[in-house]
Amino acid sequence: MLMRLLLLGAPIIIAAICSRPAYSQALTDSDTQYRKGVAHYMGCDEVKNATLAATWFQKAAAAGNTEAEYSLGVLYQNGEGVPKDIDQALFWYEKAALKNHAKAQHNLGYLLSEGYGKKRDPILGASWLEKAANQGYAKAQYHIGCAYLEGKGVSQNRMVAIEWLRKAAAQGDKDAISILHLATNQVNRP
């Protein structure tokens, strides 16, 4: 459940969403529509229903709600409430990424780098990863660090890789902590 919350853009004020009075007002405000989607996704006061969540996220995203765009990307990537469709995930992630949503930038960058969906573009993927990493998103710092280690979409540069991995490790990213040990040992070899 925690991983799903993180993928949906947490931290959000879960208690506030789940303890809201019934949504009897006309749900035209995109933030309200987004919150209704989260409530359905989480099962607050109702049965958890990813399909209804996707419907509300669609409405909010159509009005330009960045969190809803990102959340739709997650649902399409995982096939929750909608058919699994990586190209649709890429579409929604890009909409949110263009609005500087760090997690959307990370997910877009990762999928492009790894060749998911119809297009594989490690250079563009690394660019999105670096944008998210510059916003302090630990998982993006880890992935851009790996990209620099491997020379995937960027010029291989172990020192830059270690710098990014250290930033991610400082935030407690376990993958970064593991690979940082290996990367620093390789740099320190004669």
C-alpha cells in the first residue's frame, strides 16, 4: 500500500482526503476531482475501486491537474483500473513532467531509458532523470547515477555518477547505498 501511495504522488494529506465529508457538491474543480480519485483508489469510506479512481483522475487531468496526470501515468503503467498501456503512461507522465513534476519526470525518464513503450530514447530519458534528480528526488538521483556509471544516455563519468549516488544515498535510497559501495571501490582501484 505504501508503494502505491508513493507512486500516486504521496505525500498527500491522506487523512484529510479520507475524512472529508461526502462529496455532495458538484465535482467540477480539478483538485476536488483528483481528491475523489485518490479516495476511490485508497478505498476511503468506500470500496477501493481503481476504475472509478481512473475516471476521476481523467476528469481532473482534462482540466490540467498535474497530480491527476501523473496518477493516470501510474495507473496505465501498472494496469490498475485501466488496461496496461505503457504508451498512455508515457503520454500522461510527459504532460506532468512538462509542469516540473519530479516523479513524473523520473518515471518518464526511466521508461524512455529502458525502452518501454513504442519509443526508446536513452538520451531523452537521461535528460528527464536529471531534471527530476535536480529537484532532489532520490530515486531519480539513483537512476541518473546509474546512467552515468553505464554511459547510458550520457557520457560515462564515474565521478558524476558517484556524486548523484551519494545524494540519493544521503536520502536513504537503499539501491544507491548498495551500488555506491561498488562504484567507489572501482574508482579507488589502482
